[in-house]
Amino acid sequence: MADSRPTPLVQVRVIADPDHAQVLIADVAQRARQLLGPDVDIRTQTRSARRAGYVRLYLTATRRENP
């Protein structure tokens, strides 16, 4: 079965303490919107990191598909 998800334009992973990670990923998301334009979906996901007190935060930007 083929994967129907669009190919990501940008993928970013940030590993930091939760507050710092949120600030960094918000800045990256804002810059991605400016650079890639309005027809881009930006998704974030937070997961725990191996290091205590840290998180892994992922950002993925993909082009919106026309219905």
C-alpha cells in the first residue's frame, strides 16, 4: 500500500528543556511560514527525551493538498 501523505518540505527536531524548546520551535514555525508561504501546513509534536527534564519537539512543514 502506498503512503498517501505529502512529502515534507522541512523537518526540524529540537531537544531542550520544555520552555526553551517551545520558544525555539515557535520561532522556526514563524520563519517557515514566512519563507514557504501561506499554502503550507505546519505540524508539531512533542515527545519525551532520553535526558531527564528535556523534550524532543518535532516540526514538519508540508504543502497543502488541493481537494
